[in-house]
Amino acid sequence: MNATRHGLTMDKSLFTRLAGELARRGRAERETGAFLLARAGHTRDGSRRPRVVAVAYYDDLDPGCLTGGITFTADGYTALAVLCRRDGLRVAADIHTHPLRDVRQSPTDAAHPMTALPGHIALIAPRYARGVTSPADLGVHVLQAGGQWQSAYGRDAARIVRLTSARSAASRLQAVSRWLRSLTWTRRT
């Protein structure tokens, strides 16, 4: 699937908090959602795979939007734009919940994406996000040029939304630190 090059990377602890918070906000009775935000202007390794560093919940941006479904207004998009501009972030994807196990897009989801740009990733969590522990639990839908969607489920979804652990991030930081020390040492000699 071509969508993997447009995927996301996210720390597992952030993913776990996201799923828990969506479940809490939905109270097992209504859909809820959030925008997944990455640093503006670059990706971690020069690839097209942004790293999610923050989450903006729909009802924080637009307090009246959770109506059973989601009715996100221009006020919410304005608040999102202000947040992104202020913090140097951009929308990498969005996620919303469905009441049952079905994580396919509804006709409304497909016709009204939260971000209508090719490459945008729309995630759908089942059962109002209760019990979601992995990207393999989600429906992952990537908007293609021409307005068509490419969808992935199970292992294919987990290839698009990759989780990392804080330990692997710490390991990368240690490796960079060692490399920087080696450069400093080399200059002294």
C-alpha cells in the first residue's frame, strides 16, 4: 500500500493517553475526536512520515461540537489554526470514534474530511475508543488526489501508524549525544 510513505509515527504512551482520553470524553455514548499534530516544516528523518507530538481534542477547540456525532464549526478550525501557528505545529492526521466495531468510513466521513488535502490521514477508533491498544485496532484512511480514499485495517493500519516507545526515543537521544561528543573530541585533537 502506497499510504505507508504518508504514515505517522507516534510515541506509544501518547497513543495510549489519546485512546483513553477519547473514551473518557465520549462516555460510551457519543462520538468524539482529535487532531494529531506534528512539528511544522519538517519530519524527523527527512521522510514523509511526521511524528505526532501533540493532540488537540475537537471539543477543546469547539466546545459545542460533540452532538452525538461531530459538528465541527469554523470557530473550531480558527482555534486550531491559532494553536498551530502559536506552537509551530501542523495537522498530521485526525481521529474520531465510532460506536460499534466498524472502523470503515461512513458516507458522511468520506464526503466531509476534517482536512481535505491529498495525503491527509483520517483514523477511526471502534467502540468509542474503549479497549483500543494498537493502531491495528483502527481504520486508517488516506485521502488520495481526486478525493478518493485508500483504507487500511489490522496489520496494514499498523504499518501506516507506527508506535515507538519512550525507550527507543531515549536510545536515539543517547546515540546522538555520543555522536556529538565524538565530534567535540575530534575537534580537540
